[in-house]
Amino acid sequence: MIGRGLDWVARHGPPILAAGVLLGVVAPPLATLARPLLVPMIALSLTVALVRLDWRALLGYVRRPLLVALLALSFLLLSPLVLWAALGALDPPAPLLTALVLMAAAPPITAGAAIALLLGLDAALVVVTVVLATVLTPLTLPVMALWLLDLEIDISFADFILRLGALVGGAFLAALLIRRLAPAGWLARHARPIEGVGIIALLLFALAIMDGVTAALLSRPGYVLLCLGAAFAANLALQAVGGGLSLGLGRREAVSVGLMAGNRNMGLVLAALADKAHFDTVLFFAMGQVPMYVLPALLNPLYRRILRAGPAGKGKNGEQS
């Protein structure tokens, strides 16, 4: 019964993830209860994605470091610069401007690999880019925050790297052990239930990150809705620009790049800011989770149409797109 239940969860992944965010808003006690699971669920979702990943494809991208480095640096340096310039004419509230630029300066979410697998995208490209971008973030984020926002972020490089190393390295180690210890063919036979475990991990993370949002929505609905609208607009705009600029890699790779460009790890930024972040900035980070979990379900038909459109091209990794 557990296997059938997990299989059902895997087959309905995108709408279940969307429901997790909404459940955190309408049932705030559940969000508060799930709050301690925030970091463990990030680690579990990444581990599941790595277990299911074709590691040969992953090594193919590791052998092409220039492509991965260009993608990572474009996320961390080019994205916040472009968004900061675009927002200048709109004159948003200062905390919202800060939040949007910091979002654009953050690395892609670690759960991106799990979402890419759900959508049939290039999870190998997502994993290697996410790992490199995450490792570089302690070097790039303070510079971009100070240069663009005149905001000083006190990040201990050693502490930040240790936390990220424990998260990412631990997930890789756990996935390697599972792949080594699993009997031959076991992972292939249980691909759906394993995917279901990853969906549940993402669901619990989405639930936990919404802790505190309901109270803010009741007291300041106008600003919360402004944050929500800005989060959707920024996510979609970054996806469109990132995917459009990457079409030369192939359709599957371009959609994967767009997915990474629009969905950023604001949790890392929030951890770096600690108690120095303005509450309105933190509120945007919470609302920014909504499009990350709702848009994959809404855009899945569009992604599939893009992947099917026109003659199949060759991706840079040598596979058909």
C-alpha cells in the first residue's frame, strides 16, 4: 500500500506541490508544526533527485566546466544587475526592491533537480549548475548587495561553506551509498515510489516555509499581494530571459536553464541575513515560494509544447533535445 501511495503521489507531483503552499497559508498551525523540517526536507529532496539521476549525464557536464561556470555566474552576477536596472523605473518600495535584487543574486534552488526530473528536463545540467552556483554564493552575494543596494551582509565564508557543504555533500554521499547498496535493478523498478518520496519532501518544505505568512496576510493584505504579484512577475521574467538566451543549447536544456533562472534559493539569502533583514523583505521571500511551487504545475503543458515544437536539435551534451 505504501508503494501504491507513493506511486500516486509521483504521478500527481506538480498539483500536490502547489497544494502544499496553499495549505501552509490556510492552515497556519500545520506550517508552524512543519517548520523544524525545513532544512532536512531540502536535503532529502536533493538526495532523492541524485538517486534517480543518470550520473553518466552528470559527469558529461562536469567535463564541460566552462558552460556550467557561465551559467552559474550569469545567475549570480548578471541576473541581479539586469533586474536592478529594470526595477529602477518602477520605483517599488525599498524593502521589496532589496528582496527582488537579492532573490536574483541567489543560486537556483537545490530542489530544482527534483522539479526538473518531474518535468522531464535536464536534471544533470541543473544539479551541476546548482552546486557550483551555491558554492560561489558567499563570494558573489555580498558584493552584489553592497554594489547595487548599498547593503552590507555579514556572511562568514567558513560557516557558510560548511553549511552548504554539509547540505550538498551530505546529499551526494547519501545518494552514492543508496546507489551502491541497492540491488541491481532495484532503483529502476522503484523509480516511481522514490519520486514520490521526493514529492513529499518538497511538500513538507513548502508547508514549512509558509509559517507566519497567514498573520501577515490578515494584517497587511495589500503588501502581501504586492509581494505575491512581484514574485510571479520576477519568476516568469527570469525564466523567459534565461530560457530565451539559452536556446542555442537545445530546447530541453533551454527550458532547464529557464527553470533555474526563475527559481532561486531565497532560504540561503535569508539565512545569511539572519536577524538583519527587514520584515517586509522576509515576507517577500516567503511569498516567493508560491510561484516556485505553483508555476511548474501551471507551466508544465507549455514546457512540453516547447520540447515538442519544431525539429529536434542537439544539446551541448550530445543528446537530442
